Amino acid sequence: MGTQLIPYGHAASRTRGPCTKHMPITRYFLLLVVLLTWTPSLGAAQNTTCDSSQFDALTNMWKLEPDQNTREVTPGELAAERKIMQRVVEMFKSAFVPTGAIGLYGANYDTLPHAKTNTDRYGNTYIFTLSNHKIECHNGKPAALDVSLGNVSVQVNMQFAGEASNGDPSVGFSYLPRGYYQRKDKTEVPQANDEGIQEFNFGDDTTVWWLTRPGVLPFRVITRREFLHKQIEILQSRPATSAKRLAYYQRLLSESSDEVAVVKESEVASLNESGYVFTTLADRASRVYVTVNPEYYDRGQPKSAPQHILIRLKQDTAWLKSMGNGARHLESMRKLRDIVTANLPELRSMVK
């Protein structure tokens, strides 16, 4: 890719559409090294040393990434999805001012594999990402390198907890990350609410918001009976399987109910080896497995319509605090959080 020049102290020109490659979760940004032209004073012209601290005062600098994977959707779907992404762009660009950093942003219209193959769910997947990017010295000039100081993404119709894919093939289901049910204020499996907005704060400084239709979620938890049926099915599909292990799961199935399956691997005396046992939500080794809730989706809507939205705000607080200007970047991330919070009702209204 070529290098794009952005004048020092001047925002990049604002193009009409939002466009970018999306963040980790699916695929990470393939970022340009964006060199900035530098207009030194006459006195500074004799000093060729590049001191990155002089970039701390740069403000309102933006870099728009090109649209990604636009060929995967029809022209009509792409136009509708771009309108959604443009509304999201304006929410952030109208209220956020990158300071001592570059706002790298855009949208990816990638239709993910589970959106193509899992017929229990419905809708195209697409994502907006805004990354607050660090400015460093590069060949004696200020540059935005591939170092994110934190990012926020708005993910349309993407999985909440891997429910539409088989994240753990040895079990046959994906599992809900423990941070969703082992929370500071309570320990319970997330339930749908009437507002259709839920917030989760994780120990790694990530905050996630779920935006859904009122009273329903796009996934459901696996019951004990479902879990055991799947384990028996997996064992019976193998050419050489343990009769003892098969009998163990068949016995558990005969005694089980339709309550939520909270599972862990542990030593089982009757097997003389480890196997799956049921445990409690508070167990730090527990797993709760999930699958798509096909009743959630409105198939009368176009595939471009947001059926649900996940928003993810990610920062490394400890690393930012260790930086000389870390307080400024932490303030930028706080501002991004405030923008998300202020716009939750409008974002929720996009869900059809």
C-alpha cells in the first residue's frame, strides 16, 4: 500500500462513507504506516531529532480506512449497511477529538462463515471500528504506527458468545465466557430484559454491551440433557470408543433434568480418568455452553437489517498508566465510553 500524508495539525479530509478493516474477534486491521508531514520552525529545522513527546498536542487527526469485503453483499444490502455505519461514524466523529493520537476508523462488510452456514441464525455481519492510534517517531518523522491505545467496535449481527459456531469441537458447542455470568455484583447466566440493553465489564478492561429486541436473546444455554445427548452422540460416532465412558454418560442422562448444564472436567472415580461433571456457576473451572436461539430472528427483515448489536470497548489500563502521557489517553478512552453510553438508546433503536 502507498503512504498517505496528513498535514501536521490538520484533520484528514472526511470522506463520505465509513470504511475499515475490522478488529480482532474476526480479523485484525492491516494497518498503513501513516507518515505525517512536519512543518518545523526555522530554529527547529536545524534539529533533526524526532521527539515523540512533541506530538502530544496534535488534535483532531483522523484516518479513514477503505471499505472491506464489499463484494460479499448485494449492492442493495451494501447501501443499507453503509447507511447504518454512517450513523455510527457520526456518533463518534461529532463528539470525539483524538488528542496526541490518530483516530483510525472504518467498516468491514465481511459476511462471516457462521452467517453463511448456520441456518438457525439470520442476517449479514458487518462492523465499525475506531482505534485510537499512537503517534511515534519513524525515520525522524511523526507516524501513526501499528500500536492501538484502545478501540471501540460496533458489531452488527455478529455472535455474542460463539453461539453460531462450534467453538469447542470436542464438546459440540461453544461456551459462554465466564465474565458474562461470574460478575462483581452477581453470579448468574445473563437473562434477556425489557430494555434490550445490557452491559458487561471484564477483568481485562474490556466492556461489552448487548443490544437486542426486548425480552429475548439471540442465543440460549444448553441443558444437561442436551449436553449429555451430544457427548453420547460424539462417542458413538468414533470407530473405537470407551464402553465405560459411554455407560457413564448414559447413566448421567437417565438421571438428568432440563436445567442449565454447568460443566467442568474432573476426575471420575468410575472411569479412573477425567470426564465431564456438573458443577455450579461460581466454580472458576465451570463452563456454560450455548447455541443459537432460532426463534429470535425476524426473517421478514432484509439481511442488512440489524437483528442485534454488540459493542466492545477495549483498553489496556495498566499499559496506558505506564506511559508518560497515559492520563491523556485514558481520558480519551473514558470519552469513548461516554459516547457509547450516551448513544445506547439510538443504537438500540437500530435493532429491528
